[in-house]
Amino acid sequence: MAKNQALHQWKIEDSIELYGIHNWGAGFFDVANNGEVVFLPSGKDGPTISLLEIIAGLQERGYDMPVLLRIENILASRIAAIHQSFRKAIKNLGYQGEYRGVFPVKVNQQQQVVEKIVQAGMPYHHGLEVGSKGELLAALSLIRDREACLVCNGYKDEEFFNLGLQAQRLGFNVFFVLELPGELAVLLKLSQRLGVRPQIGVRSKLAAKATGHWTDSGGERSSFGLSISEIVDVVDTLKANNMLDCLRLLHYHLGSQISNIRDIRTGVMEGTRMYQGLVQEGAAMGFLNLGGGLAVDYDGSHTNYITSRNYTLDEYCTDVVEAIMTILDEQNIAHPHIITESGRATVAYYSILLFNILDTSVVEETPVPEELPENTPEAVRNLHEAYAALNIRNLQECYNDAIYYHDEVRKLFSTGQINLRTRNLGERIFWALLMRIAREKAHLKNVPRDFEDIDVILADIYYGNFSVFQSLPDAWAIDQLFPVIPIHRLQEFPSRQGIISDITCDSDGRIDHFIDPKGRKATLDLHPLKKGEEYYLGVFLVGAYQETLGDLHNLMGDTNVVAIRADDDGGYQYVREIRGDSVADILTYVEYEPRRILEDLRTTAELAVREGRISASERYSIMQAFEDGLRGYTYFER
Ligand SMILES: Cc1ncc(COP(=O)(O)O)c(C=O)c1O
């Protein structure tokens, strides 16, 4: 769409389509008539809550950007959706077992999050999966429902087993999943000592593998789980100890974010065969645990691309239930209770990172002079000639010249053969050339590959008040895509193409790949900044894995975290607030003592008084500034 036309005709529906909001939003988000992104607490016909209004409320309460916003209703809704979908499939297919979900605590260990999951999961006996002693103790402090499963995965030492067995004595529904061959001996020794008959599970290394980032979690050479021969050894040992009735569960985990339903089906079939084998060995069994993997459609493309999934939740549940039934019915084996450890699909939607844009850097098109000074070097002249000759038919040739002579100009400058002003002239012509090529290429039917990078080179840089390393580690580490969108002004045409740079001093601290229905794109459509007005962006679906993987790069600490709970009538409450780290907090994490820093600074300031650099009262105000600095937020404060 031509720019002028777009400016006049741009509608909210265009923004909804451009940013794919209805594709990835899972019905939780929409855009209001005033161009603001809204949350829909009770579906599309219900009331709406503007994210901008939430930010205004936070600012009145003294919270600066960035803020991690959690919406409690979403969490409850996701847990209900997973259970209802499984219940529907179970009922429709006449499956005899039940569905029991567990939330893998590693996906978001924050107390507030796990507590909410436990509360929202109570009506469904939704349990927790833990992979370490710390996670186990956290889970024990939160689970109230004795029917909810508490699945202990991960490598377990004597203390881990002991904690779990003591929990079982208190009435918790604990499953110990054996991940290493040596674990069984430790468990048997301890359980005999305590007189507890444990519920034992085995994690199987399936041959099946899922494609995607986490493909190594599955397959026979995966680091986790037991091989077939090790599982047979477990059966023999339990038999010998008269404890085969304690073997209750088979577990496997193919990997996270399984985007292709075929991989899920292949895994379930192989897992069910393993389950069948264990029943035929005489184990009591009763539970089949498929691990995680239920994917989130981050890019909204509904495909088997790694940031999407080619199935719906209902299709996932139906396929799983049907595959298990088909195999076990052939063998007349009772249907087990199905456990899944869905992490990402439970919490991703729940959190949004909100931040403001501090400034932009824009490549300016400055006028190119018609005549060049007489002594202009050859390289700059050639750039000028390319600029003058450019037309739709010679774009590639002019582009090649632009790149070559721009390089020459830089070399001449580095070797001292041209001065600053001549270099500047060359740069101006080069950038003007690229901008004209960028405009002209829009009229080409077949755009040469070389031109693909031009938009990126010319993109504006929007400086966002956040840290990729702290808040979106997967965007940096594994190029994970998240939906990033402006949360207001969506009735306006986003006339700029930009990338987003964070406020760490690291060239990796940027977001330069964005969701797109055709795959991924390198720039994001954004609005030009307006003087005196904030511009806010939101990064959506960040509730899974991001918070605890984040780090303190450049000493940017935890952001402010605020949870809201919406009522059905469109009202909402700020139910929980956690102030982000202060500068003093993060200095403490890296072994500084804020008190000692102040003492040292006080000594330096006193010396300055003695040397006559400052007065005693100036020392007072300088020290106040340092104290305020230590108390302040680690992010940019307006
Ligand atoms: C054993 C186990 N279960 C469950 C999960 C959660 O997976 P997801 O977030 O894809 O549901 C993981 C994470 O990789 C895992 O290792």
C-alpha cells in the first residue's frame, strides 16, 4: 500500500492483521476503537481492559517502566482449557482413565505464579512437577490438594528422595520418576528404612524425536531417562524385592514446543507400547505421563514452524487419548490416567513485558548536491554518478556501485587520504542512494536477494527501556520469536520500519526478528515518536521460561512485576506488586556492599571538602544524590 494512501485509509483492522493479534492472541487480546490493545477477561463479547490504562494506573502508584504484567484470569483460563479439552476427548471417545495435569515448576518458578496455578488447578486436581530439591520444597509449601500429583523428575540424591518420602508420609501424592539407573537402589534403601511403599515411575528414552529447538530432549541418546535394558533391570529389581506393585508410572518427554502433531502422535504410540510392556511384566502401573511439549503458537501462523503448531488444543487431546486407547484396547489393557507436564502452554499467555521507547535513531535523507567541488575524489564522484543515473531498470548495478564505492570512501578516510567533510559527503550520497533503491524496489516484481538487507540497514533503531538478557533471554539465546507490538496508536498507520535495541551496552541486546505470517521478518512496523508523548510496546506470551533464565547483564535487575485480576464487568484490581530490583539490590548480588560503597564515597567527598573542591553543604547534596542512586530502579527513570 502506498504511504499516502495508507495514511488516509489505515484502519484498526489493518493493525490487527499486520500484527497478527487475532492469530496469536488466543482470544485474550483485541484492539479497541481508540487504537489501544485491550485484554478481554470474558471473551470477545464481554468488557475490555486497556493495557494503556493499566500502565497509567501503575504510574499513579509509582511504578516505572519496564513492567512485567501478569493477568491472573489468563492463567485460570489456560488451566481450565487444558482440562476441559482432555475431559471432552475422554468423554467423546469413551476412555476409561482420567486426565491429571501437572505444572513443571522449572517453566516459571516464581512463587506468585506457582501459587496461582495451584489455586486455579484445585477443581481439576492439577499438580506440580519438580526437578530439584528446591522445587520440591517450594511445591510442598503450596500444594493443598492431596489428590493432585507431585511428580519428582530430575536427578535425585538421597536427600531429594528422603524429602519426597517424608512428603508421602504427610499424605502428598508423590511419584518418584527414575532418571538414572543408580537411583533405584537409593530409593529402595530409604523407603525400606522409613517403611514407606513409594509410587515409582520410570522415564523412558524413546527412539522418537520431535523436530525443533529441543530435539535433543528425545531420542535414544538423550541425556535423560532410562534405556530399555535399564528399565528391564528396574522391573527385575522390583520383582526381586517384591515391589512390582510400586511401579505405577511411565514417563517420557520428547522436548518442548513440539510444533508438529505427527511427532506427538509418534511419541504417544511408542510411549504406550512401553506402558503396555510394563503392564505385561506384571507392574501395577495406572499412570502414563507424556511430559511437556504442547506448543504455543507464538507467530500465529498455525503451521509446523518452530514458533508455531499445526494443531489445536482439542486436536492434541483427541490424538493423545485416541492413540493410547487404540493400542491398549488391542491388548485388553485398562486405560491409564493420563498425565501431561504442559508448562509453556499453561503460562506463556499470562505475562506481558511492557516498556516505553526512550528515543530513536533514524537514517536521515539529506539532499545530495547537484554539483560536486572540483577536487572531489574519484570514489565520491562515482557514488554521485550512480545516484544521478539510478532508475528502475539499473537498481542492481547502482546498488553494486554504492556498496563498492562506499567501501572505497571509508578506506580513503582510514588511510588519511580524505578529510572528515569529504567522507561526510560520500556517506550522504551513499545513504541517499540506498533510500532511493529501497523506495524503487517496492515496484519490482522480483526483488533481487541482495536487496533483502536494505530495509534492515535503513531501519530505525527504537531504544526500548528494558534488557533483552533480563526479560527475554530466549530471544537472545535461541532466537525465539515473541509477538512484539505497539499497545496504542493502532488506528494510525505505522509508517516506520524499526528494530528494537535495549538499554544494555551490548550489540546483542536487540530484537531484530519479528513474527510474520510468512515466517519471520527483520523489522517491525512502528509509529514515529511524538514529542512529549510516551510510546509503549508490549512483548506478549513471555510467561514461560523467561523469568528465571534472565540474567543481570549490565546490572539491569528484575523489572517491576504487577499482577491484575479482572472482574467480569470490566473492572480490575492490582492484586500483587513486586517492586523491581534497586541498584543497591543488584550490586549486592555481585558481592558489593552498598553501605561500604557509601562509606567510600563519603571519604572521597570529605577529601574533596578538605581540598577545597566542594563546600560541606555541597558534600551533603552530593551524598544525597549517591544515596538516591542506590535506592533507584536499575532501568531508565523519567
Ligand atoms: C521433563 C519435562 N517436563 C515438562 C517440560 C515442559 O515442557 P513444555 O513447556 O514444552 O510443556 C519440560 C521442559 O522442557 C521437561 O523437561
